[in-house]
Amino acid sequence: MSTLGKILLVDDDNDILSALKMLLVSEGYQVSLTQTPAAALAAQNRENFDLILMDLNYSLDTTSGEEGLALIEAIRKADDEVPVVVMTGWGTIEVAVSTMQNGANDFIQKPWENDRLLAIINNQLKLASSQQQSKKLTRQNQLLQQEVNDDLGGDIIAHSQAMQQVLAMINQVALSDASVLLTGENGTGKSLFARYIHAHSPRSHAPQISVNMGAVTESLFESEMFGHTKGAFTDAKSTRIGRFELADGGSLFLDEIANTPYSQQGKLLRVLEDREFEKVGGNKTQQVDIRLICATNADLSQAVEQQTFRKDLLYRINTIAIEIPPLRNRREDIVPLARSFLTRTAAKYGKAPLPLSLAAQEALTAYDWPGNIRELHHVMERAQILSQGEEINPQALGLPSTQAPAKPQSQDTSTPATLGQGKDGNLATLASLELEILEQRLSHFNGNAVKAAKSLGLSRSAFYRRLGKSEQ
């Protein structure tokens, strides 16, 4: 089996093909032979070659080189990256310049010197590998930079029993190569746990590539996931590497998997089952080796019943399902998380982290955090920036539940005044509690519904829906 690469030879002379094959196979290359431009293009459409070594003249025209130049142009339309080395017995400076202008990478005259030919082939393969790796790393860096802004970051904090159980399961699962489905509410840190799984897996040396499936439009789905070739569609001015290819050897994290367009779920299923795909505009099948991690805040079983999510795709992605608990179910972690966010924010702005007052700690622990860790992160960053004193007090948190404690009443064993106590002294209903929180959060952001919704981990439409419902 070849270890150096696959080379396509194109020449109409059987003796030359035999001699070249003998030379290249002895050096460790895998070789395919074709005798015409049409056969060469057909072979290129069937297989991926690491280099094409081709004659410039064929039986129809043995001196002008026009057939060879046309073949180079056709090769470049199909693949603008594969190295092309031209051979001809009619070598002149003009011909060499013409082939290079038409897309050839190098030129050698017949009869060739074996050492020189092997040196050219080796050099072109190294250059192609370096360029491909450079493009891949550039694309990965762009994707990683996009993730930074959404990073809840830091170490996993698991003082609560709920999180200790989840973390123990994650540590066990990370060592396997099984597909993992992370479920839980918005803002619980599912993307952080996906990165944790990858970092503690045997694939940690390779990249983890993340895709927000809710942000991938149906029209660009295949291009985004599988890549496209140059000229595949109007704006495809260069070959693009897709997310699956970028994740080869590592992990692929599909966030918000429930939002995958239904029409594209079959294509996603196929690559997950067969580990094979084709670029848009290409005919070559590429193989990929990935570890799949998915996340969603939706009920996928209900989505299957509503026929918005394929049952067979659900079976493929949930080999192991792990639910990340909401912050209200892990209250022992709230204050340690808050301190961690304060430290990170202080370092970001070159300040010392402010301590939390005892009252602030109590307010943090008492609040239910509908936006979960994401909301806590925003609250602590704001408190660190805006606090005027030497410590963070409850008022600086800006939480709906932050109120001055009610004065104790003698001989009164009734429920103390808390968030949601009506003006008449009676406890408020759930609807009025929700309305109070929504209105206070809207007021805090000076009527900016987008910011208010984001602080609660809600979309703008969901925020208005809840506000309207609570007012009824």
C-alpha cells in the first residue's frame, strides 16, 4: 500500500507509462495510468490524486501542446489545489511559460533524469501538503476565534452533588469514542462540557470544531458542513473546506442540533453513518474520522413526534445522553462560579476582583437564574464594572429578587416578605412573579428588550411572549 501518495500518469505512449510506473512504484508511490485527456479527467472525477504527471502532446496533435494546455485548464476547474507536473519532448521556454500560466506547477523535458523527476515530485507534494495544512489551520483559527466570544470558560465547578454526578459520568464517557448528546436549558454551559469531553478524550491532540446548527441556513448547509469546490456556485471563487473535513481526526460539536433543517437531516445522517461525504460541486467521495458531540435545549423525542426531527438521526446521535442540570438545581455552585467570573472579569479589565458581601452571596443563592450560568456571567461582569464600593452588595447585582430584608414582626410566624409579595401583603401568583421579573429586567436595561431577553437566556420573541402572557 502506498505511503507517499497517489499519482495519476497521463501519456499516450505505453512505453513511457510503463517506465514511469516502474520508477514511481519502486519509490513507494501508488500509480494510476491513463492515455488520453478524457480518461484523465474521468479518473480525476473518480479519485483523489496527490499529484498529476502529464504529457503535453497527444495523438491528435503531437507538437503544439494545445491538448495538454486544455487538459490543465480542465483539471484546474475540477481541483485548483492538486499539483500538476508537465512532461514533453518538445520543450521550449515559451512552452514552459505557457504551461505555468495555465496552471501547471512545474515542467520537465523528455527524456527525463530520474533523480530530477523524483525531486520535482517530492517538492510539489511537500508544497501541496504545507498549503493545505495552512488553509486548514487558518479556517480552524477563524472558527476558534468565533467561539471565544461565546465561551463561558474556566474550570468545571462541581461542589453540588448534582454536578458531581454529571462530571463523574462525563469523565467516564470522555475516554470512549461514543457519540454524546448533551441536553439542558439555555445557558447551562453545554458547549463548555463539550470542550471538556474533547479535552479529556484520546482525540485531544486534534481539533474540536463547533457548529451552531441554528445559524446554518438551509441554502448553505452543504457548503458549510461538507465544503465546496471552486466554481460550484456563483460565489464559490475558491475551494472551501467544510466542518467535517476540518474536524477529521478530532471531535465535531453540533450545537443546537434540533435546529438542523429537516430537509438536510438525511444528508447529515448519511455522513454520520458512513463517515463519507462529497464537497458541493465535486464528485469525489472523502472519508472522515470524527467523534460526534451534540447539544440541544429542545425535547428531541417530542420533535420526532412532531416530525421536525428524524427518528433515525436521533438514534445516531444519542448513544450516550447527558443532561446538564440548571443552576437552580446546583445552588452550592453559584457563589464559587460567581467568584470565578469576577476573577476573569477583573483580569480582563486590569483590576482586582471585588469580594462578595454576605448579603450578595445570599441574594445570588436565593435567585433561580432562569438564564443559568450565562445570566450569572453577565450579572457578575456588570457588578464588577459598576460597583462603587470595596465589595459587591445585593443592589449592585441588579437582580429582581434583590430587596432590603423586611423588618421582623413580633409574634408573627407568617411567611416573611420576599420577592413576589403583593402590595396587599399576600403572596403573588406565579404569573405575577414572572411579570415582576420581566418588567424589572426590562427597566434595568432601559427598555432594551433584546438585552433584557439575553440576560434571561431568552430570545426576543420568547421574552415578549412571556411578557404578554403574564399581563393577561
